[in-house]
Amino acid sequence: MSEMITGGCLCGEISFEYTDSPGPAAYCHCTDCRRITGSAFNISVPVSLAFFEIVSGSPKAFTKRADSGHELTRYFCGDCGSPIYVSSPRHPEIVYVKAGAFDDPDLVKPSHQSWTGSVVAWSKIDDDLPGYPKHRPGNRHNWTETWKK
């Protein structure tokens, strides 16, 4: 048996366990993935449904036909809204766990990108952009004073 992999949502209502090796992660830049994550792209990790178990909570589900023409069901926490995983009738033996839902982020090993024709220009973080280990120093709580000037 492999090591126990755990994860869940932001508020802790939903948690899962996985007892096999996760597959290679993939970035997806499609419009649906941008909207569901509220970001530039989605990163998901395929796992075998036979070794994946929701151990607390009951995720809500939303099903939609994607631009690919395939139906996807997205599972998320109904309390905090965190996306947890996606399933597809095309691959009923697999679920695609959202990278941010894993407790250990080092498990995520991206292998490729999909829907690169939909990449948004701001998805690449410029190496010259200032970075801070925690909060931006200065007037961080009143950011409107700095960006409206």
C-alpha cells in the first residue's frame, strides 16, 4: 500500500484520502478552468477512483459540457466554495483532484499544459515583479491609496 495522501477544502468541511500514487499534474488554460478557479489556469492531478475516498463532508456538484464537447462534473465545498475534484464519464475510473486541495503541495508534478490557445497574457509572473515572503511592506491594508494614484 502506498503512503496515505490527504487533502480537503479551505474550511475543513470536506476532506479526502488517497492511497495510491497520483498521476502527473496538468495545467489547463481553458475559459471554464479560469472561471472555476478564479485565476489564470487550473492545475489538476489524476488519481484512481478506486483509491480515492471522501472521508468527511459531502461535496456539491455542478455538471457542464466543456468546450471540448465532453461533460465534466466539478465537485466543491458548498460552505467555502473550494474546488476539490472533477469527474468525467469519458474516464469513470479517474477523478482529477485540484492541486490546491492536497495537504502536501509537493505531490504535484506538472507534466504538460492544455488549451494553450486560451492562455491569458498575465498568467506568466514576470521575474522582475517585486516579491515578498509574506505581506507587502508599507500601507498594505489601504491598497486603494497606492493603485488609484
